[in-house]
Amino acid sequence: MDILKLDMQFIQSETAKPVDQGIIHFIISLARWMNLKVVAEGVETVEQLERLREMGCDYAQGFLFSRPIPRSEFEKMLIEKGKTRNHNQEAALQSTQKKRQIILIADEDENYRKKVRKIFENQYEVMEAVDGQRALARIASYEYDMAAVILSLTLPDIDSLDVLKLLQKENEVWNIPVIATAPWETQLEESALEFGADDFAGKPHSVVSLQKRVKRSMKIAANREREKTLQNVAFRDYLTGLL
């Protein structure tokens, strides 16, 4: 299967319920987990459309957009809509280019930061921190846009393991992937993983291997987030919204 289509009567009855209480919310979350696109048919009001957007529905069709029309009118409308969509896509692309996800490199070695920056700067906005206090300040300021943190365990001003502990306690940033770096030492590696690091890269290491570790950790973090969403849905009563 590639696409899940929601029936008209289903849409009209379920969109009247609160976002987190209707079964549509659960179905769309399940479809996301299965990598399916979701199409809702029978959308007749702006309120229904907005509710489906809140739930993450991919496509909607119905009288809200147009009733059945002759072919000539449809072709004319298609051309006009195509021009508008191209303009909107360009605007969205410009907006995306302006605001990219952030990778934070917290390391005391300037040369190391430069090497890592070159690997990621084409795809992400790269920020740097030379000590633990600056690293925590960056994370606090950009927590919702932070894609990953590359954290040296030998920062000069603070015990980096304390930074890991703090990240694990903060609900808003618990799922930010953290790759700990330090000279190879078994005890340090074990401590980093115990206190919440997603991976450990012993120095010296190649920047290519670091890039692969970051991508893998980000993928694992995304899976964790999906699992958390499904758990919240599975253990919530649709009628009352209570756990």
C-alpha cells in the first residue's frame, strides 16, 4: 500500500471531535508510521480542512475546493492553480533555505570544529561552542531546531557528563541526538553512553565516520519520536482525552 483514503462520512463525523480524541488522529499517526500518504475526501468546510491539517493529513478533496465542472473550466482552473502553486513552492523553498536545522559542534579544538563544519554546512546550519556553558545556551535558544549535538567530553569549563545528564532531564530536548567525542578511553565511553549519549566517537576519527554516526543517530531519534507518538495515542481514551 502507498495511500490511505478516508471516506467522506468518516471525515464529517470525526472532524467535529477534539484533535486528540478522534480516531482519525490515531489512523493518521499509524499511516505515518507505515510511510503511507493520507487522502481525505468529502471536505466541505474550512474548519474540516484546518482540522485535517492539524492532524497531519497530506491531501484533501471535496466541494470546499470545487464542485464538478466541465472539462474546459477544469483545464483553465488547473493552469491558474499551477501558476499559484509554483509561486508558493518557490516561496516555501526560500523559507526553507533561510531556516535550516541546526547541528551544534561543542568542542575546544578550533581545527576540529572547522573540519566538522565543512562536512555539514551544505545541509545544515552549523553552530559552534567552545565550552559547556555556551553549548547549553545554544541548545536552550534553538532547542526546537536542533538536529544533533556533537559534544566533546573534554570541554574546559564544565563536566560534559553533567551536560548529558541535564539534556536527559529536560523534556523539551530529550530527543536531540548527542554524539559524544573524546580520546579513546573505555571508561569514558561507557559513562557517556550510560548518561544518555546516542553514540561515542573516539578521537582521532575521520569526519566521514562522524557524519555517518550523526545520520544514524538522527534516524534512531526520529524512530523514537514516532514510537512515543504512537504510545501516547494507544494509551489515551478517545472520548475523554484522558490517559
